[in-house]
Amino acid sequence: DQQVKQNSPSLSVQEGRISILNCDYTNSMFDYFLWYKKYPAEGPTFLISISSIKDKNEDGRFTVFLNKSAKHLSLHIVPSQPGDSAVYFCAARPFYNQGGKLIFGQGTELSVKP
Amino acid sequence: NAGVTQTPKFQVLKTGQSMTLQCAQDMNHEYMSWYRQDPGMGLRLIHYSVGAGITDQGEVPNGYNVSRSTTEDFPLRLLSAAPSQTSVYFCASSYNREWDTEAFFGQGTRLTVV
């Protein structure tokens, strides 16, 4: 029972264009969502987060959108750069668990081509 | 500032052997957790702890034990290794509060059980 789903295993984008990574969730108890980036042979690193009381959060080239009614969030990267090539995981936290108990999606491998 | 440190980085075990994966953090985080990463499965939560002396099970706890005697350390024990436990293991830590609870991850331990 996958509560957080990333249905696209991979995505290829041209440098300078927009990358859009999608994530769906099934549990309405989630109240906090995060995106992580992972390079090979390294641990995941935090990228950006959004709470369920917001529908958008921006940090430089990265923007996360949350559509609670559709139980969907997306990460936009504009403009995409070759250094953005990595695996991106979305994660969700149940509201009754403060702290870092996170449920992760399967990941999407982003390739940004020069 | 070391962050989250995992040892060893690589390990090969024979079926039935036992071992302990070490995890230490120096950020005074209350919350610590263990995940395993398998192809196509994302990161799955094994066990977590909200503070010294308190642990709980995650999504895939079978075959693993944990204890938390100090704030800094959260070892993961495999009592009798099985090939199904071949995976990459990540330890993470975070603050235990309502917001800004992004988890910080270690570099990972790649475990092979033969």
C-alpha cells in the first residue's frame, strides 16, 4: 500500500527549460510535505518543503505546489541546470507525528541535458 | 560539523550472521530514524526514535532491532541476516517539533547478504 507515489521513474529535460516532478498521496492525515534530492552514493539532502496550510512555496529556482483536494504536489525547477540531474524523492509526514517520521515516494530520476 | 555519520559504508555478510550498523549525530536532534532504499521502492522506514529510551516500528521493521541509549546514537541491529536485507541503509535525524522538521541523512551503508 504505497501512500506516497511518484509515477514517473524518470524525466529528461533540456538545460534552461522547466522540470516538473509530480507526487500523489492517498492519506489525508499528511500535513507536511518535503522534497529531497539524491546523488549516487550519497544520502538524500533536503530541498524544499510545504505545509498543508499553504498551496505554494518558493526557494530560488525551486517551487513546490500543493493541491490538497487532488492530493497532489509538484516540484518545479526553473531554469533546469545539468547539476540538477539526480533522483528526487517526495515525502510526507502524518500530522499526528511531529518530528521526522516521513513516508517517501519511489523517486524520479531527473536528467538535465546540456 | 559532522552531521549524521554512518559506519561502515560497505559491508558483506553471510546469511545468518549478525551485525550492527552505527549511526551518530551531533546536532542534538531528538528524532532519529533508519530507512532502507531498494530499487523502485523509494526509502522505507524501518524504525524510529523520538528520544533516548523511546523507539517504535516503521513500515518494514521485521528482522531489525534498535535501541536509543543516548541522544547522539541510534544503532540498527541485524540479528540473523537474510539475502532480502541486501539494501542501502540510511540513518536520519531531525528536530521533534511541528515545523521545520526536515530530516538530515547520513551517507548510507551498502549491505550485501550472500
